Amino acid sequence: MSPHPEMKANRPVRATDFVEGLSLSAGYAFRGLRPEDAEEVAPLLNACARAYGGREESGPEMTRREWEDPVFDLRDGAIAIVSPDGAIVGYDEVYDFGAHRLLAFHGGAVDPDHRGRGLGEALVTWVERRAAAHVPLAPPDGEICLRTGVDVRDEDLRRRLRRRKYEMRRRFYSMEMDLDGTREAASWPPGIAVRPLVRGEDEAAFFAVRRDSFSDHWGIAEVTPGEGLRRFRQRLDEEPRFDPSLFFAAVEGDRIVGICFTWPFHDADPNQAYVSELGVLGPWRRRGIARALLLHAFEECRRRGFPSIALGVDAESEVRATDLYEKVGMKVTRRLEAYVKTLREASPEIPSSPPEHHVRTEGEEIS
């Protein structure tokens, strides 16, 4: 079949356009998804995480919100496999993080009770066909990558991706800590204070610090500042877990120099707090600001009754973020590897920013 059905049809592309010729075990079938399928897909993703010692990382409401993201179309971006009794037992998606250049997928999520039937292999084939259809839609220059995050204990998926010429590019950790008992108090450098986000006034400044403090991290998403700010504001407007009093800014005078974004973890475990971003602008680093922001967030979450807190971290970060988290008492609970396949090389004549890799485990990117 053509890998680009939308190039030849006078109608919107559908996820099922990419299943032609893909065989499944007897009784299993591909089908498109509807918003109400989040009730089955979220437990499926959680079962896959638990199979390798991970924790539940999604709930139906969160899954629905992700599907409602304006840059994602459930009709063409996701596929399900149903069992002979009609239950959803396989799922994957192709999510475009920006300009058709950075594409993410789940790695072929299959219910542990239905593995060993080739369903994961079929899902990854669907993903690669769907991803290939993004290539002619991307700007003519720049690298195009397809990537996923894989638990290091999932040797079957790691082997499958290596056979398909994916490269392991980066390692990430999930880290957690209990918040019971007495904890170290935040100590602020001279001239630095902390305050929460003020709704209607601070969104642009918080976003700018978030963008600039991560600009030297591995990979940068090719999204214009205006589009990035629009997405950031939309997320705050639509995310029911958002609490501006848990978004902290380190300030020097009137200038925000560091940020820490904290949330209830997710629908599946609203009792755990989660740090989604912690960043400090370059000129203010190595002064203890990141540590103070983190400890401040710990104390505020403990005061509000959260029993524990978690975060995700690039284990190879040049700013050695893992060292900081270990020093304040956090422990690694899960190890992930970023596997990447290059669909198109960058033009040697036109330099382009490397694509950003996010292990998309929760709502937005974890840096």
C-alpha cells in the first residue's frame, strides 16, 4: 500500500488507512478509536507499566484530555487492536510534537495477557506507516525522528526496536520520595525570594523561563515561541489539576530566574504530587536556587497532605540533575531508554536544531 494515503484521497486520512496487509492472530482486529475508549485504553497502559514494575501512570480523564489536544487528531493518530470478545488489548499512537519533525509513540502497548501473538509487532508496523505519512508534510529541511520510551526491563520491545534500526539515544529515570517526617528547609541565596504564579499576569514570564532554562538540554522542540506560549496557556486553562499556588518562581527583584511546576500526579493517583519542570536560567545556576525551589515544593506538598512526590529526569543531563535529586532524598524507581529512528536526515547545507525527546508518560513533556 501507499504509505501516504492522504496524498491520494480527497478525504481526511484515518488511522485504519494504514492497516492494509497487516495480519493479526485469528479473532483479533484493528479498529479506530472514539473518546469513550479512554475507559479501556488507560487501564491497558497502566497494565503495561505494571508488567515491568512501574506504577499506574494514566486515568481515563487524563487520556481523554491528551486526545483532545489540538495538535492531535484521534481519528488519524491512534489505533486499537481488539480481542475476539471485543475488548481493547492493544494500542498505539503517533503524536506530532511540532512541524511533523518529532513524532512519538508508545512502542506497541499490548495487554500482558495477550502478548506472544505478534500484536506488538503489528502495532509498531502501523506506527511506522503512519509516521511516514508525516514526512512529506514537514518543512523541507531538518531531521525527522520517530521515538519512544522503553522500560529497561522490557527486553522484547528493546529487541524489536533494535531489529527495526532504532537507536538507544538517552536514558531517563522516574524518581520518588516519601514526604512524611521532618525535611530539610529551603535555604535561599541572598537576594532570591519565592512566590507562586499569579494568574493572568505571570503566564508569559513563566513560559519564557521554562523555555530558556531548558534551551541547552538534550533536544529542543521546533515550535515558535508564540505557539509554545499558546500551548502553555491552553494547558493551564484546560488542565483540572492545575493549581497556580503550586507553580513556584524564584525571583530576584522583579525578574523570574527559576521555576518549579508541581501538580497532583495524575487521575490514577491524585494523592501523589509530581514535579513536571524544574529549571533555572543559566546565569543564576550553581547558587542553590534549584535545590531551594525543590525543597520549597516538597514542604508545600507535605503541608497539603501529599504523602509522596515524584518526577522524571534525563539521567544524562549536563546539569547533573539526578545528583541533586538524590542529595535531597529521592530514589530511582524506574529506568527508561529513549529509542529513536531517523525518518529523514537533516540537510547538511541547512543547520537544524536536534529534535526534542520527551518520554510522554504524563500530559506534557518531562525535561
